[in-house]
Amino acid sequence: MSRLLPFVAFLALCGLFGFGIWWNSHHDQTAIPSPLIDKPAPAFALPELDAPERTVTKASLLGKPYLLNVFASWCIECGVEHPLLQAEAPTLGVTLVGYNYKDQPADAKAWLARHGNPYEVLMADLSGKTAIDFGVYAAPESFLIDAQGVIRYKHIGPFTPEVIEKELKPAIAALSEKSS
Amino acid sequence: MTPELGQLALVLALLLALAQSIVPLLGAWRGNRAMVAVARPAAAGQAAFVLVAFALLVWAFLRFDFSVAYVADNSNLALPWYYRIAAVWGAHEGSMLLWVFILNVWTLAVAALSRNLPEVFVARVLAVLGLIAVGFLAFILFTSNPFARLLPMPLDGGDLNPVLQDPGMTFHPPVIYMGYVGFSVAFAFSIAALLGGELEQAWVRWARSWTNVAWAFLTAGIVAGSWWAYAELGWGGWWFWDPVENASFMPWLVGTALIHAQAVTEKRGSLRAWTILLSIFAFSLSLLGTFLVRSGVLTSVHAFASDPRRGLFILCFLLVVVGGSLLLYALRAPKVAGGKAFAPVSRESAILVGNLMFTVAAAMVLLGTLFPLIGDAFNLGRISVGPPYFGFLFTLLMVPVVLLLPFGPFLRWGRGEGGVLRAIALRAGIGAVACALVAAVFVHGQLKAIAGVAAAVWCAVGTLLYVYKRFREMPRGRRYPAEMGGMLLAHFGLGVFLVGVLLSESLSVTRDVRMAPGDVQTVGAYAFRFDGVKQTSGPNWRGSQGTVSVIRNGETLAVMHPQKRTYTREQVQTESAIDPGFTRDLYVALGDPMDASNPAGAWAMRLYYKPFIRWLWAGGLFMMLGGFLAAADRRFRVRRKSESSEAAALPLATARESRA
């Protein structure tokens, strides 16, 4: 019987490898689970892009779920994502909040004037300090934050039609289920 | 046209490999001499076609045939010819072809050097090697064809991964594959013995030199890989417990156990089943290494392109080869413990303890390597274990090995004498303690360094005591047979290695600094003066080259030129500058300019002082030499001849009877 032991142990190992192949072909290997999911969003106070004397804070956005979209005029991928956001924003059912990241205000305004502005609220983080609290790697990045100010979903990189259908919309649907 | 010829050659090689594996096995089973005789010619034919395919791929690289996708991906017009040859094994498809090519080198060597072994046994060995070749050739043809065409043909190609553009790296893969694949011979011998049911000791003696050569190649490959990581990656480290490194280290650990177990089985007849199991393990871990690196089951810093289809193929292949051989082991391994009995204090016991430590260490490394996968499987999240896990457990497991090492040669087979052992322990112990005390004065109470000196002296003195004993007691010419000389060299090498590891680990000085031209930083007793950066270029890269002068006591010891290169495809690669020395290395790596627009200004730099680091590779080289020397022992050859007469007389019927 003990002679069979190596064989049995090897079969168990093969089971693990089979699982590994299956898992890696169904999961994005570069995905890093954000520690912020299901945690309250960090507190922030940032100037509006168009009116720097006014401040947007976490408290001022509470009460309604919103999608915080980190973008910058220097970011090429943001330009890829932008038309899609513009088309989809009205149908999402949440407020689209623009988070202008490490960008000169003049550049950002010119960029929005050229490509269109889908954002209902627009704030600017010139120094990028608040972005560190959000754990932003690079633009574009988006956070879905519920009415209580809790981060429910995060997407790194540009949205694609597929990601919006398969990830973002279900995440928004889950929000309304919870609140009802 | 030539790429299609290459593919055709691979198809023909696959057909011949099928013939090489199936026909002789049937022949050995049915007692048909004609079928048995197919093994050698089929092996030669397969090797010829694999050689043709390999040569055609080299040729495609040399003449820039970018219509071949693999060539276009891994080379370009600016790549020098020697790196274009190295590019043949620079990525997945070609390195698989190299694997098969080397398997054929081993197979041919076995076919050519086994004229004195029983015909049926050789046929089985070649058949098992052929089966392995079938698996790999099918893998290449169905999932990773290096000859796939790329249309339209691009005007210029991509680039060979710049970390591979280094002279050391050119030789690293072939050498490490010689080791990996070499274990297939010991494996094939074991399987042939299991199949034939002839579990006499003879086959172990035939297998021993093959295993030793494979082990020596693997040692050389690991040393080269470690040296390359040190010189090329720019972090001054020499071992990272990375999955790919572990993949080569696990077969090495089991291989080390195997060469010792084979000695026991050959000389005393005991531990037979264990030797068979170890040879299955050693080759399985080599296959597993290939699987881990190629399949995308684990991701690693130097994993090549991963593809689930490939992973699935290798998994099935593993199931057949490893699963099949372990099942065969379960069914056919010798049921009774054979050989001569041994006492708790004996050479057998010492080797067995060492064996267990090496095997457990290999299992520990396997577990650590698979940890991220286990985390996923049991939903524990993304977890991985790093150097602290490996470093701690490995040290713990190797302590008994180091402690036992001096006694091994002194211990007698069967039953050792306590008195001799106490004398050895006393002498080596006094030497170790004395040297440790002296060292303690110099190393400022660094425990690791003191332990390193003590352990190294313990091993070295223990080994030298035995050298002296042989010198005194044996007549000239019979003092050091090759097998024993190899063992002594390798054991001495362990002592040298320990000096390198423990002293460099504990006494190294690392400084991350910002340096403007003219700045001086002191590291230990050395002053590093930064003399600025100038632009430079090579055949297929441009880069910044710093100049750093090392001054000690007002005297310039070395002028070092660390580089930061940008290759044709914008990949950035650091080239550290190293001033090597017997007792220390000085090492400078160039970081980034503090202000990107002003490369003439200040730069981030890493300065290292690494005492005795060269010793760890020297130790590895001693072990490698030991392996080659032991394999060359005349005993393995002479006895073969004397046995050939009785072996030839072995009737073919034994094979049939054992099947009944």
C-alpha cells in the first residue's frame, strides 16, 4: 500500500495543476484585489476644475451613488475611454464625477472642450496627493462609490463596452438592490 | 522553403521516436530480437532529423529570415550573430526544440556507450527515452511550432529579450538543460529495470556515471544562472527563490540525494526501491520545472509566454510519464528490503539521513513554489511565500547535512566505529571553533558570519582529514580513485560555498545614494568617486555609461563603468560594473538621473561591497568538478566489460518470465 503513496500524492498534485490552468485561463493574472473595496472612501476636499474657489468634499457627494473617474489630458488611454463614457453616462443611473489627475487646469479644460464633457461634477487634483489615498496607480481608473460613501467597485485602466456590461452595470444594479 | 523542411524534419523525428519507443518495448516483451534491434537505428535516425530541424532554425536566424514568426519575434538586423544563435533558445518554441535536441544528444550517447550492456535492457532504456521524445516532439508540433510562418514578412524583427543578451546567458540554458534532461537517463534505467523485473544491482552501476554527469551539468547550469542574476539584474543578489530558479533547484536537491543513494545500492544492494523512486522523482521534477515555467500555472519574473493549451498538454504528458512510472513503481518495485543490513551508526545511515533532508528540502521548495496556487485553490486569497520562508527552512534542513558531512567517508559500510568518529569530531570541531573565534574578532560579532566560518571549516577540515588518512594508509596510485576524488572535491566545495554564502550575506554593505559628478561616497574601506555619465552605444543599443573610481588609501583600485542601456525596442537594461576579487567584490549599478532632462547632473546609484561572494560560485564549481570526476571512474567502465560476457548470455526469456 505504501508503494502507492507517491502515485496518489502525484495525482493530488496534478489535480492542483489542472485547477491552476483552469483558474488562470478564467482570471486576470494581473488583477490585484483593491483593499479599498467595501471600505469607506478616503475623505477628500478638492477644488472644482472650473471654479477653484469652490471645494468638492466627500461629504458634499454623499446621498447619491457616483462613479469617480480618474482622468488626465496627458493620458492616451483616457482618450480611448472618453467617447464610451460620454455615450454610456446618461444610461448608468449614477452621477459621473470627473477626477482630473496631475493635470494643468488649462490643459484639462482644453482637452474637455475638444472631446466633450460628460462629468456632472469635476474636481482637480493637481498635486496627486489625494490620489495616493485612493491607491491610484495611473489614469484612467474608476471607483463606484455608494450613497453612504463606501467604495463598491473599482476598475483599473480604460472602460471597454465589455467591462461596462459585465462588471460596471451589475455592480450598479447591486447598489440599488442593497438600498431598496 | 527551409522552414517547411524544418517542420518536415520534426514530423519525421516524431515518427522515428514512435518507432524507437514502441517497437523495442514490444520486442522485449515478446522476445523478438529483430524488434529489439530497432532501438539503436531509430534513435540515430530521430537524432539526425532533430539535428536538421535545429540547424535549420539556427540558419533562419543567421540569415534574418523574418518570414518565420519566431525569428521575427526574437531577433532583428542589428543583433550580432552570436546573440542570434543564442536567440534560438531565447524564447519558448526554440527552447523546447533545444530540450529535444539535448535529449537526443543523451540518447545517442547512451546508444553509443552501452554496447556492453544486455541488448534487451538497452532497448528498454532507449524506448523510454524515445517515449519522452515523442511527448516533447508532439508538444512542439501541436502547440509551439518554431517554424510557423509570418505573412506578410516584416522588414525588421523584434528583439531578443535584453536580459538574455549577455555572454553568460548564452550558455546557461543549454547547460541547465544538459542537467535537466540528463536525469532522463537515470529515469530510463530505472524504468527499464522495473519493466524487466531484473532488480539486481548491476543496472545501478551502469546508471551511476550518467547520473553524476547530469548532476554536474545541472550544478554548472545553476551556478551560471546565479552568476548571471548577480551580474545582470542589478540588485547584487545571487538567488531569489524565484519559481524558475526553484524549478532547477528541486531536481538538483533530489539529484544530490540520488547520486548518494545510488552509491549505497550499488555497493551494498540496500535502498533499492528508494533509489528507483528518487530517479523517478529527479526526472519528474525536471519535467515539472518545464511545466511550471511554460504552462502559465505560475507567473514568474522570467516566465515565457504562457498559454493554457500548452499547460494542458504538458499536464497530460506529466500524467502519462510520471503517473505511469509511479504506478509501475507501485506494482513492480522490490517488495522485500534487499541488500545487506546496516547498523544505526554506519555510512548507509548517514547517507539515508542526508537523503531524507535533501528530499524534504525539495518538497519544501515545491510547497513554497506552489503556495500561490494553493491559495487560489482553497480560496485563501493571493498568498505567496518569499525568501524568509525558504531561507529559514532550507538552512534548518541543511544543518544536519553539514554536521554529518565530515563523518561520511570515515564511516564504514554496515557498521561504523564510534571511536574514529569521536576523534574526527574532536579535530574538526577544534578547527571550526578556533577559526570561528579568530573570525569573530574581524566580523564585529555577526553571528551568521561566525557560523559560516565554523561550518565551512568543519566541512573542509573533515574532508581534508580523510584526504590525509588515505594519503597515509594507501599505497601510491590507489589513494584516490576518481569516484572518491570526486566525492572529496564536492564535499570540499560545500565548505567553500558556505564561506561565500554566509560571509557575503552577513557582511555585505549596500548603499543607495544620490551622486553628482565629483561626489565621493565611502562604503567600508573604499571610497567611490563619481566622475559623471557620458553617452555610449553598442550594436543594437544606446545608453548612458557612468564612470566611478574606487580609491583606497589614496590609491585608485579600479575604474568602473556601470551602464544603463536602451535596446532597439525601448527595453531598458542595467549593466552593473563589478570589480571582482578573491576576498571581495565591488559592485556599482546605475539608477536613474535625478533630473531626467539633465543626465550630466546627479544620478541615483547603488554601491555594494560584497565580501567573499565569489566563493559561493567557486564552491559550486568544485561540486561540478566532483560530479564529472566521479563519473569518470574506471570502475564503472571496467566492470561493465567483465560483465558483458555473462550479460550477453542472459536469455531473452527472463523478460518474458518476469511478466508472467
